[in-house]
Amino acid sequence: MLEGIRKLKDIAEIEFADIVEDVFITDVNQLRIILKDNSFIDVWYSLKLKGRYSYHWERKHIDGLIYRHDNAPHKKWCYTKTFPKHFHDGEEEKVTESSLSEIPEVGLRELLLFVRWKLSSINR
């Protein structure tokens, strides 16, 4: 898994240098991406449950918002068409479908494109 995390680190640092300040490998299955606005993204892949992941963009200290794509099968989100995949859209309890790819490299790029778009709309 470490090689996969290194590849994700490279994607964030190189392809998204315009919004990414720094990237740390925090464990063999975890990555922390520090963004230029001082928010951060935690990327996590389960070592025990194949295919389980979470991409969490933490902004509570900036504007009170969080954004998270994950596929934990919480029964309370079973109404989403993409269950168990779901997206916390700004708040823990505001959940919608997730279109994020389950391929780690593609999913990270999709998330970082969303982050780039959100940051550009905030800075207008």
C-alpha cells in the first residue's frame, strides 16, 4: 500500500501544486494534504477492508464546512443512489450521492479538481 500512497502524494504535489502547500504520508494507508488556504485533506484506505476509503476535506476552522467522500456503509445514508458511497456536502448530516471513482488515482484527481473549483469560487 505504501507505493500506492506515494503515487497519490506525487499526484497531489505535482498536478495540483497551484492549490497544494504540502503533502505528508502519515501512515502506510494515509495521506494528509495541506492546502494553500490552510485547510487540509485526509486520504485514508483501509488495510483490513478491501476497497474501503475516505477523502475528508476539513474546513471547520476556516468556514465551518467539511466535505467527505467515503464508502462506509452507514445505514442512515442507504437512501443515496450510490450507497454505500456517499458525499458529505459541507456538513456531516447533508449527504448526497458520490460520483467519485473507486480507483485511488482517479478518485484523488476528481476530489482535487472539486477542491480547486471550490477554492476558485470562494476567492472570487
